[in-house]
Amino acid sequence: MIKGKTKSKLQLSENLKLGVAAPASQSAFFKYSGVIFLAISLVLAINILHTLHSEGFGSGSKVLTSDQLQQKVLGAYSEMPASATASKVTDYKVQPGDTVFSIAQAQNADWQVIATLNNLKPPYAIKIGETLKVPLTR
């Protein structure tokens, strides 16, 4: 062994030593898998665009306000439900420690209906002594 020179332990395959390309079957596999991947990608992209367009996100869609978006996300009522008409409502005086959610649970009512009846907006803050309209339950 000569000083300063080391022998490499890496050995090349016969194909690499001779400069021979990969077998034709491997080349064809990669060509066909690329075409299949492209086809699947196009189908998925078309499906996503179709879904967005059918749900109103296309060019003719209307823009939602933050209140409308929040109602949609929270599932709040955009209109007064039939169960919350004026003839089926009672007054409730807010006590210390009450929240819209705790009042709804105690009165067996839906918190979203209480919020809608009283025009409450997030974070649904209420004050002690305030009178809220609460739907009557059967």
C-alpha cells in the first residue's frame, strides 16, 4: 500500500462499469407509472374544481360576511326557528355565574336559539340582572 492513498471499498456493478443503461423493463415501468400518476392527478384536480364550483366557490359565488361565516361554522340559526316564536318564549333574569350555555342546559333549550332570540353575538357575553328571552319547552 502506498502512503496517502487508500483503496475504495465501493465496487461498481458490471452495468455501471461498462456504461450500460438500465434494462428496458425498468425504463418502461417508470414511463407508465408517470403517465398513470399524471392521469390520477388530473382526475383529482377536476373533481376538486367541480366540488368547489358546485358549492358556490366559483366566479359567481357570493362573499359571506364574518357573521354569516361564523353562523355557518357554529351551526347557528340564520332565521328564527319555528319553535322559538313569541308565544312560546319566557323571560329569564341572569344570575351570577350564568352563561348562555348554562341557561340553555338548565332550561332544556338550545343555546343557539337563546342567542338568536336575544341578538347575542360572539362571545355571547351576558350581564347579571339582564333579562333574556328563553324558549319554553314542553
